[in-house]
Amino acid sequence: MIEWTKITESHVIKTFRKICSKWWGIDIQFYDEYGVCKNSGLSFQNPLCRLIRSIPEGTKLCSQTYRKRLKEFSKNQKPFCCECFAGLQGCAVPILVKQKYVGAMIGSGILSFENNGSEKKVYKEKLTKLGFDSIELGRCYDTLKPIDHHTEAYISDFMELVAEDVIAFYELLQEKEEIINKRSFLLEGIYKEKYKGMIGTSPAIKRVFDTLELIERSERPVLIEGESGTGKELIAAAIHYNSPRKDKIFIIQNCSAFSDTLLNSELFGHEKGSFTGALSEKKGLFEIADKGTLFLDEIGDMNMEIQARLLRVLEDGSFYRVGGTEQKKVDVRIIAATNKPLKELIEQGLFRKDLFYRINTIHITLPPLRERKEDVVLLIDYFLDYYAISCHGGKKEIHPDARELLLSYPWPGNVRELKNQIERLVLLSGTSKTIETEHIPREILASLYPGLHSQWHYSKHTKLANACKALEKTMVSDALKRAKWNKTFASRELGISRASLNNKIAEFNIQRNPNPGET
């Protein structure tokens, strides 16, 4: 499909338009293969054409003139000239790509010498009957430059040459598009193989994949920032298993899972009797992860004392066990992650600036799910496949209305929340092979429609299916009332198609109450 906007906005066409308007007072228009004008947003320079198209009837007659004649290009792909209902000539040349007709270029608003006399009076009378002002019409006709047959033929030849440039420009755009598509296809294949479990094709997630490609051979520290549930652990694993250390150990430690004392012991180990409960010596994760990778999740929760010890390990690989006197040396790659803004913690005196610079050698920011909406459908299908296997119930489908609700939800808990909700939907839908809107959790509906929670009351003995149906009916009825029964607006508010809205109206037998104030 031709991207007409790129063509009509190209430098060649803009210059060509200026020349045609300045020299001959004519406008250049483009039409696609179906006869649809692609000059949206551009005003006519020809005063008579601009006047005619100032009313709907004039626009309609003008469009009909060319749509009818452009059908000739499907049979005879040769340039032609024709006359419009206002007595102005138009030159039409086809745009052919590999001998296939894809559109046309028209130079309109040409006043022929033959129509510069008594014929002009006839056309003025005809247009006056349509509602145009006679004096204004005369003024517009008088500003036009009459053109002889020789000049008209010259214009047609000139347009054919420009049409060839349009074709060359289109083919160049097409070639670039093919290169981009091939590159994207190849990269997606590589990404799927390398980064299994990381689902997405959106520009936001592709930028993350591109960064992972660039740091493959590096063993420097990495800082991953992102909201909870965005997949920081998956990214850390991808970094390790595609690095020179991929055959060595990969250890995950959540820094918020232990008290400060226990985290200190967990990371650096301890000697027997170093604190209450230390009944024997213990190796820390740094010793265990020697030559491998240690992923420190939620590093923003680490206290200042442990931060100082971590900085020492990052600088020269040395540390002491808790209660120990023997210096240990290790070679460990650190990947850190946080859902807190570390720069703000630094300003508050809760995180060391020097440690931040050490761990931030390579920085990756994971986008929240609301910034990669294109990936929601892929993730839904991925998790449906996953739970079809783990729940032993076979894959389920999602009803289009339910899918649209899920797509409209902002997913504040990101991919983790989406995964949990899909598991919940699979379980709550029971033996049904289709997940319906009635299975969508109330918290999602309440988030999409905040006013419904306070409006909707139900009995403790009401069955879930009946409650969901009643809630759905209330939502549809209220949306229709707010939209004054404009179904396009109501369906847009509900996040469903107009056809789905009509089905709901019929299903719930929702009647329109006559209201004199509605239009």
C-alpha cells in the first residue's frame, strides 16, 4: 500500500505544486487506485476551485467529475484531459508501479482559451443556480490565466515526468521498508531464541533487546531499573546466560527479603559464633558465586553498612566474612535491580553515590506495561498457552469483549499482575472453553469504571455469574445514558465494538427512555 502522505509531503511534489500554481494557476491532486483523493488538509490555490469547494454540493460535484473519469485508467493507462462542471480543464496522468495502476496525479483548474468567452457566461449562470454569488464567480473567473492547447500539452508532459519521479520515490520507500521489515524479522527470530520467556515486539521492549545485544560480551556491572512486575529478574537471567559467564553459576538474592544482619551474613558469610545463632561457619553468596553472576534485586533496600561492603567487593573483589579476619577474594559479576529511584535515595542520604556509579556502568530501564500496549495481546496468548499446560485443561479462548476490557486496563502491576490475572481467569472460568466478561475480576472493572463500585450493590447470596451480568447491564445502560444513546461514543467508553454493544443491548433488553432533551 502506498503511503500517500510521504509522497505528497516530499520536496519534489511541494516544489512541483508551487511551480504549477505560480506559472499556470493550477492545483495538483493525487488520487489512489479507488478514486479517493489523497490531498486531505491541502487547500486549493485556484480561487474558482476554492470557491466551488466551499460548499458541500460543489465538493461533491468536483469529486464526481474525476472519480468517474479515473475509472478509465483501469482500461487505458494513458494520460487524458477532461472538463469539469465549471468549465475548467484537468490533466490526468497515471502512476504505474511495475505496470500496475496504483493511482493518478491531476492538474486541475485550467482555463482553456476556448472557454474564455461566451462559454464562461454559461458556466457562471450554471454555478449561480447552485447558490454561488454571481459577482464573486466573475471575480474568480477573471483571475484565471487562459491556456492554449500547446501549453496544455506541455503541462501534461511535465506531469508525466513528475509522475516518474513519484514512482521512483515510492519504490525507494518500498525498498527501505522491505529492508527494515527483514531486519525486524531476523532480529525477532534471534530475540525469541536468545531471550526465551521475554515476550514483546513493541518499540519500547525492542530497545531493551537492542541493549542486551550490545552488552553480550561485557562482564561489567549492570543496573536494571523498572517498576515491580516488569520482568527485571528475566532480564538479569538473559544478561547472564548470554554472557561469557553463561556456563558458570547464576544466583538471585532479593535484598528486601532479610533483615540487615541476615542479609550481611547471606551475602558475605559468617564465622562460627560471630553472632547469636551462628552455630557453624557459612559461605556467603559472593563465595558461592565466584566466577559467576550475582543478581541483587531491590538493591535500594540495602542499608548503608552493607552498601559499603558491597562497594569494596566491586572495587577489588575483596571482603571479610561476618566475624572473620581472613580476607576473601572473588571474581563476581554484579547485576543489580531496583524499583525505587536511586537518585532520589542518594539525595535523601539513603544510598551511596559512589556505589551508584559503580553499579550503573551499564543501565537498562524496563518500560511498564502501559507503555508497551502492543505487547499485551502477545502476553495474554502466551500465558493462556502456559496455563493450558500447567492446569491440564486445554487452551481457552477469550471472548472479544473480555479481551477489549483487558486491553483497556492500565496494568499497574505490570506483567506479573497480567500473568496472575490470566491464571485466575483460567481457573474461575471453570470448564468453560471461553473466558467471558463475567469472569473479569471486579477490581479491573472498578478501575476502568470508578463510579460503578459505589453505584452497584449486591446481596451476599447473589451468584457470581448473576452479579457480573447485572453489573454489565448497569455499565452498558449508564454508558448509553451518558452518551445520549450515541452508540459510537458509548462503545468507545466501554472499550468494546459497536457490534458488541448492539448484542449487549439485545441480550439485556435495554430500552431507550424517551427524553425530550436528547437529540
